[in-house]
Amino acid sequence: MSKDWTKETKAPARLPLLDGLRGVAAFGVLAFHLPGFFPVGEAMQRGYLFVDLFFLLSGFVLTPVVAAKNAKGMRARDFFRARILRFWPLAAIGTLLAACLLSITPGAELIPLKFALALAFVPAFFVAEAIFPLNVVQWSLFWELLANGAHARFLDRWKDRALIAIVVLAGAAHGGAILASGHGNLGAHVDDFALALPRIVFSYCMGMLIARHFRGAFVTPWHRWMLRLALPIAAVALLPLAGAYIAWLEAAVVLFALPACFWLIAQCQPSAAWHAGLSWLGSISFPLYAVHMPILIASQMMTFLLLEEISWHGAVIALVLTVFASAWLARVMEPGRVWRRATGPQAAPNPA
């Protein structure tokens, strides 16, 4: 008989290595975008796959949180409102920075409309090729919010069999989309907007299934957990070596390798000496993800003004500015305060 997960109220202990994985994923997305602004090597040509790790993380982390709060009578709309308040401030900062920077470029007359749509989390279907043209990464936040709302509304009450069925169906659809497109970078643009649905459904619900059957982490020697943390980096970085078979291998990485890597990483508990550093990586991951695009734009402009050319020096400036800005934003916009304003004095969940 399937277990009634709505009665599960105890969240697992904090898992510092998942904080580290958040940081790895955020830097992976940054590394993917960096060559689009500066002449640096494309070490992460398929770095957009780290977004799939974020979806896995979100489903995993929020499963015990939603189960506990639903058991206490939480309304789905209250949880959804709290998640909006978790995402919106940093998304708005990233959008505002990008709007200010792009206001001096050609096509600036549409920026007020793009800005208004982005603040409302409304895709700009008829305005640009990207559904969130000012800060392109906002597309994944849009879909993750929908997944969070569905989680609280009905996914939490689904039995394992139903979740497995939807994971299989979504996985088949997403795998087919990767093979048809030749890549898994799907969801950020108008022409592939709908293909984001099977992408997030697969990874998010897979994260839920892993959380439901998770039995805790075990203290692990540093060399073992570091090796496991490096597995998704290696899987993504080595994909271009597949040549003509890259689409097939990418589908295999998304559908099988990344969930397996996630499971292996979740089993590890580093010693206490590593917790502070890993927690710091987790704390800056969302600010880094939300604001790195406008910082890349600003760094490119700054490099051109200073050197009259776009060079690798701008990439160094961008990396330094992104890390410092992310650390500062993480410090002043601690997500627990947003949650408590939205839902009252109860404890805040771990941010996804």
C-alpha cells in the first residue's frame, strides 16, 4: 500500500552538501553564459543542464516542508504567496539592473513594457524572442513557482504510483524533445516555451520521489563527497565529446545521470569543519543566479569603455562582481525574513 505522505511532518536534518550543490549549479549556469559576453573557453557548453539540478533540488527540499505544513492545515495559496515573496525581490533586482543597463541600447523603447511584464512574472510572448528578455533566467523561476503551487495544491497528496507515472511520461516527452531539438536548453524562448513543462515536471517530481524515500545522510570522508559533488560537473562538461551522439547522451544525462548523481550527493554528510563553507555556497546560489546576467552586461560595457575592446579581463571583473554582489544580497535579503512576513512566526523552510 502506498504511504500517505500528507501525514509526514518531520523534515530531514539540514544537508550541507546540497547547499554546496546549489552553489555548483549556480556557478555552472554562470559559466554557461560567460562565453556569450567574453572571449573565454566554452567549458560548460551544456551548462543549462544545471537548471535541471535546481528543479531536482526544489522538489526534494520542499517535499517534507509541504507535507508538514499541509498536515497542519496550511492553505496552498499561503504557501504559493510565500514562494512568490521568496523569488520576487531578487528577480526584481536582476530585472531592474538589466532594464537600466539596456535602456541605452537600441530597442530601448520596449523596455518599460518588458520591465512591467517581468515584475508581474508574465512571459513577454509578443515582445521578444526570450519570454523574459531583460533577465533571461527568470523563465525557470516562473516555472518553478508553478511547480511549487501545484505541489502544495495536489502533488503532495499523490501516491508514489501516480508520481512515478508522471515522471515516466514527462521523462519520455522531455527526452523526445531533446532528441528532436538536438539539445535540452528548452523553455527560455517563445518557440520552445511549452517544452519547459515536461522538463520541470520530470526533474521536480523526481526530486519529490527521492525525498520520499530518503533515509538520511552518512558522515563521509572529504575526498568521497568531493568526488560525488564533481560528478554532475563532469557529466555536463564532457557532453560535447559525444559528437554526433550528443543529443542521445544529453537525454541520458538528464533522465538518468543527474538524478543518480543527486541521490549519491544527498547520501553524504561532510564533517562539521566543512559546513560553513558549503552553507555559504548555498546562501549565495540564488542571488548569483538571479543577478549574474545584468552583471555580465555591465562588465562587458565596462571592459569596452576601459579597454576599447571586449577581452577576457571583463570575465574576471564579472566573476568578482558577481560573487561580491551575491554575497551582499544573501546577507541583506535572508529568505527566512521574507517567509516569516508572509506566513507568520513559524520556522522558515530551507530555500530551494
